[in-house]
Amino acid sequence: MEQLKRVYEAFNARDLETALSLMHDDVDWPNGWEGGRLQGREAVREYWTRQFASIDSHVTPEAFTESGDRVAVTVHQVVKDLEGTVQSDGTVSHVYTLRDGLVTRMDIVNLS
């Protein structure tokens, strides 16, 4: 759980290097903003760079549920445009698959 908390802290601080270091090189990541899926750390880096240049998103983990190599995280997610207007504000579930303490996959489930 501490590992995933660090991912969220790094994401919210826009510290890509720390967030990416907590993922496997071949991580399978959802493109929740544009659609589809991404393969590998570099694809996630490019995606987040584009995202941060266009929108301001902040995610706050509220609950963690662990089951084997998977962890479901309930998060409060706020997305604003670059002028500060809220585009969305709600709760989603991020489901992570871990291997050797690193994220290998993440999925998004909308809850609200």
C-alpha cells in the first residue's frame, strides 16, 4: 500500500521519475484521458506529459483493498482545465496488479 501511496504523491506533485520508478518497464496502463491503453514506462511518461500540458488532474486515495497481487484503490479525482474550471469531480476505483513490488497493470473503474 505504501508503494501505491508514493505513486499518487508523485503523480500529484508531477514527479514523473518517482512515479515511473514504481512501475515495471513493460507496465500496461490505461489512457483514461484519450482512450485506449499504453505499454511501457516511456508511453506513460509521454501520456502524462501531454495530459499535464492540457488539464490539471489531482487524485486522492481514500481506501485500499488488497487481494493477492491486486489492490483496488478508491480515489477522489478532480480534473480542471488549465484556467481552473472543474471538468469532473468524482470517485473512481483504480485497480493495480503488482509483481515484485512494482505496478504491472492499472485499470480504471468509474464509481460516480
